Amino acid sequence: MGRNNYGKRAEKSKLSVLKEIFGFLIYVAVVVGITFLIITFVGQRTYVSGSSMENTLSDGDNLIVDKITYRFTDPQRFDIIVFPFQYGEKVYYIKRIIGLPGETIRVQDGEIYVDGEILEESYGREVMRSSGIAEDPIVLGEDEYFVLGDNRNDSMDSRDPSVGLIKRDHIIGRAWMRVWPLNEIGVLKHQ
């Protein structure tokens, strides 16, 4: 009779361990699933490489990209956005929206013109030396944006034909918050 109780206790112990392992595996699967959903649909971490957005963002800054806002609202002028350099690649650019769909953009004598009027903005650090493809007026399509880096003379942006105009569906999200370096943590100013 003692052996039978021992066998039942050992079997219960094995069952208990299996339940613990199964519970742990379910927990890990749920955490991984939630993390995947957040990274895919809500936000992701990215970092700044280079000086094209100085003085707003610096080389090495780590950012959280808000991927949900543009599901409900359209990108606005001066928003800092993240998009792939070549659609489908893992190299991302961070630039500021200057031109909106339907507008005519031109860069002439270092000034930005939107629909024939000089754009009043304070993000560019210096007078632009190159107009690039914006030397002639560019009419933006219904889903196209014209972007510039804040460090206008050290930025590959919409003036460069290899970047060009940014399609709405290529925008990954809006740079929302700087999380590194620690002394610079905070929500980014867009407007």
C-alpha cells in the first residue's frame, strides 16, 4: 500500500512540474506576442546615425518611433518622420516634413518656397547651398511629402534624386521621444 501512494505522489509531482513548464512557456509566448504587436503596430526604437538632423537630433541619439498616430491623422508640416532609404531595406532616414501633398515646392537662393511663398521656419541651421532637384518647382502628388534634414548642407533628403519624394505608405512613423542620452530624454518638438 505504501508503494502505491509513493507512485501517486511521484506522478502528481511530475504532473505539477509539467504544468509549471507549460505555464512558463505560455507566459513567454504571450510576452513575445505582445512585444511583437507593439513593435509592429505601436512603436519601435531607432537610433540616429550622422549629423543631418543637428541641432535637433545628434549622432547616437536613440529614439522611440510612434507608429500609431499616422493611422488616425495625416503627417503635418515640420513633423520628424522615419522612413526607409530604399523601400524594403533596413536603413532608415530621419527627416523633417517640409512639403505636403498637393503643394508646389521650390528651393531657390537658399530659401524654401511653398506654393510660391517663402516658408517661415526655424529648423534649418544655415542657408542651403544646393537646391538639388527642387531647383525647379516640384508639384507633390496626393500621397507625397518633401522632406529635409535640419542640417540642410549635410543632409541627403528630398533634394537628392536617390531619396526624392516620400510616399505616405513608406512613412514608418513619427519620431516621438529621445531615450538616449539620458541627459536629453524627452518628447521631441515637431511644430
